[in-house]
Amino acid sequence: MFDKMNLSENQPKDVVAGEVEKVKCLIIGSGPAGYTAAIYAARANLSPVMYEGLQPGGQLTTTTEVENFPGYPEGITGPVMMEDLKKQAERFGTDIRWGMATETDLSKRPFKVTIDSKKVVEAETLILATGATAKYLGLDDEQKYAGGGVSACATCDGFFYRGKDVAVVGGGDTAAEEALYLSGLCNKVYLIVRRDELRASKVMQDRVFKTKNIEVLWKHQTKGLFGDGVVEGAELFKNKGETNEELVKIKIDGFFLAIGHKPNSDIVKDFIDTDEVGYIKTVPGTSKTNVPGVFACGDVQDSHYRQAVTAAGTGCMAAIDAERFLGENA
């Protein structure tokens, strides 16, 4: 068995080929769900081992200010909050390691999880907290203005744009919901739609069309963003590829992506039931998956709320479910 990693080094240890480690509770992924699961599992003496994945701390590490998580009356940055949660999990004895799960065999217990294509961990219970990745357009400016006007979550960041002009990219229900939410906070909301129609449901379309401060920009595609350090506007192609193509500019302070998320569930798709998008299905009111002993929490199983506080809540559920499962299947 490996010794615990020196966490201050934040580097993977050398792996001995063929070595297998046995644990009671393995947590894949970090973020609010994973860290909360770790806190509860550690306090229940499950000796949890966590592998943080490619993005330790999850999506919140890309968020500048978090003002809607209970317990932080003055707000806090996403990276600092995730570091606080990590320290709390470590305080109770969670073994947090740098590494990524690259293969799983959930056909029987103990479950086998391969880390970094080298080390195999056998787990009596497995908690999946791998999250979901927001889809982006692939523009360099999305990275350039990350934390400076570009966001993939209106509920998370809309508050910072009160009374300002913003744009939402997308034409489905998510984009309509984001635009409607922002319309209650912002002066003007542009809905940038690539086609000449919305894919959103009829009821959502009606709500968008009836909202006076939402302007739908039909057949527009984003060329880029501009601004001095923060987003100040966007350049858009109108009627791209057609004879009447033109370049237009809009003045905005916020640019919201609402073109979907990809749940990070590929690693377990051969064993765990998911919906058509890839979100893991759980038994309503629990974190239980179709495989007894495997639990899912956070954004990998939540296509609706996608908030830090709800992710943390499901992380708590997963740890309690794992504890009870071990008690019943000792």
C-alpha cells in the first residue's frame, strides 16, 4: 500500500506497476460535492481516499466571487472556498491525492478504479463527484476574459451585473432560462441565437418574447469579445456565410454561455445508468446509482440546479448512503 502523499508537494508519487490498494470509501473528483462527501465520510470513520482529478476544486476554482454560499456574509472567491473545504476534509483524516481515474471495473465489489493508467485501487464503496464541464464556443477570448465578464452560470454570477447590459449565447431551454433570470437583474439582455428559431420549449419561448428587456439576435454568431481587462462588448457575425453577412458590435458587460454542459461520466458509462446527455441517474431522494455501493453527487448527476450548495448537499447524502451501505453489507 502506498504511503500518504505529501500534499504540500501536490505531485503524484511514483507508482509500482501492478500494485493494488484496498480502501473502504473512494471518492473520485473534488469540488463542493466531493469535499463535502469526504468530510462526512471521514467523520464516519470510513477513512476516505480522494483523487482530485484534472481540476482540483472543480468549476468553482474558475469563479472569482461567490456570494450565495451560506456562511460567507462578505462573499469569498471560489478558489479560497475550495481550499477551505479541502482543509476541512483533511482535518478529519481524508487522504486527498493528486491523480485522475482513467478506468473502472464496477462489475463486482470491491470496485476496481485505475488511477493515471497505472495504479489500481479496490474500493468497498465508490462516490462519484466528477462534475460536469460547461461547453464553450472555443474562442480565445473566452479564456482571456474568464473571471472578467465571461460566465457559464447566470444564477452564480448574474448578481454582479445588476443594472448592466449582458448577452446570453444559446437557443435552448437553458439559454431561455438564463436570459429570463438575468432579465430580472440587468438593464438589457441580448439572446444570441445562431439559427432563425429557438430550440427552447414553447412556454419558454413565450416568456422570452414577452420580456421587454430581452432582445433576441437571430442568426448571429460570436466572433470575439473586446474590452480593457474586462468584457466591454462583443463582435458578432450576422447571417454568417450568406451574401448579406455583416459584422455587428454590441456593448455588454457580461457574456454568458448557455449551450449546455457535459457531465464527466464517461469513465463509468459501461456500468452506471445515465440519461441521454450523460448525467448519472440516481434513485430519487438518494445518491444511489443502479450499482449497489456506487453513489453519485454534484453536477455529474444534477442537470437542473448546478449550484455549489446543492452539490454540497448531495455530497453529504452520498457519504451517509455509503456509510449505511457498509453497515448493511459488512
